[in-house]
Amino acid sequence: MLDTITIRQMPFDFPDEIDPVFIERDHQRSFGFIAGSLLLPYLEPYLIRSMKAAQKHVTDPKVLEGLKGFAAQEGQHYRMHMKFNAAVKRAGFPGLEVLEKELSDDYQRFTKTKSLRFNLAYAEGFEAITMNAIKSMMGENGFGEDLPDYMEMMEWHFVEELEHRTVAFDVYNDVCGGYFYRLFVGAWAQWHFISWIKRATRYMLKVSPQPKRSAKEIAEQKAADLMGNASSVRRLIPALLRTYLPTYSPHNVEIAPGIQTLADKYTAMAIKTS
Ligand SMILES: [Fe+2]
Ligand SMILES: [Fe+2]
């Protein structure tokens, strides 16, 4: 299920300015979501650079085909997130610029000074954790009907992450290989980008603090949360731990048939596909 990589140019449009607290009265999770989105215009181009550098070393034609699809999909993702991020940043948070510069410098430095093996292991560290988290968050059928634009954008992005779920793993193994190296660099990569997301979230909360909420309000918001309901959290931990095992392969991750339905929906919605 979900074994082709389709590059979709999507028509999502955002208002000029987006209220950064788009989950009502929940600054914490709104800003966490935004920080994740802010990461992508730096991280995804870095992944593309790593893949392009690996391209001439790939021996398996199927892996090469996947690599090209991966790079093209990630290219669409970060451009769309840039549009969303620009709309959010018009609402304030000038200090994000310094944090973003730091992140951009990190990724440029990795491309220039780190080995291809490191960069590919970083890529798989990111892909493994996000793909498995996405699978848990989406469940059998995704986030449901009548989603706000930003959630539809996420759902489209997530579907494509699932479509290219095996690429970074296969490229690493085809070009370099080695379980322990991938494990350590992958875990470091996860620490690296998660700490950045946390810092960006903390900064936004300092500028616009979380108002006090009652326990009841917190519980209600959690229950209504499209991306983090209790059952998905229960599924998430074992799924993430599995990615550290020597037997882990994204080829063995099963994708629910409902996700293919979503992939078809976004193909139909796209302005252009290839
Ligand atoms: Fe992506
Ligand atoms: Fe990806």
C-alpha cells in the first residue's frame, strides 16, 4: 500500500496574516506546531542537498528513482511551509530571525563540512522518527473531514512523507551502510532538531505566554486535538522505539488503506502532478 511517489503541486493558499494562536487559547501547542513548520525550510533543503550529493554513488536504479522522487517532494514541502511561515511571522516574533539564522548556518555547515555518510544518517534519523510519528498521528484515515487549510497542508505533507518513507533508509544503505553509525548520528539528529523546535516554542511562549487554563479546558482541548489524541500517543512510543532496533526497516511499516484514499484525494486536488 502507498508504494508510489507522486510529486504534487498543491493549491493551498493562506491569508496574509495568520493568528499564531490558531488552536484556541492553546499557545503551547499552536507554537509547537509553528516551530515544527519553521524548521522545514532549512531542514528539507538540507535533506535535498544530501540526496543530490548521494545521487552519483547510488547503484540500485530503484533507489535512484526513489531519491529523485524524495528530493522533488521535499522541494514542494518546504516551499509550501515558507508561505505558511511568512503569514505567521507577519504577526510578530522578531526573535525568530536569530534562531532561524542559527539553524540555517548549522545545515549549511553540515553540507560543507560533514561526510556524506553523516548527512545521510541525519536524513534517515529525521525520516524515521517523523514517518513513524506521522503514521501514529494519522491513524487509519487521517485527520478527518472539513479541515482548516493549514491542517490539509499538513495532511498532504504527511501523506507524501509516508510515500517516500523508505528512500533515506535505502540511500544510506546503498551508499554507506552501517547500523551503529546510523543509530548514533540518527539519535543525535533527532536531538538537534527537536531541541531547536523546543527553543523556538519557548521563545514564542515568552513573547506571548500561555494564559491560565482550567484542567477541564485542557482536557477538552486535548480530546479535540486532531494530531495528538490519546490512542495515537499510545501507538507512538513503541513505534518510535522500534526504529532504533537493528531489525527496523521502513519497508516493514504497514500503511493503512485509508491513507491511499487520502493520497488519491490530494492527487486529485493538485494543480500538477508528476
Ligand atoms: Fe517533507
Ligand atoms: Fe521526508
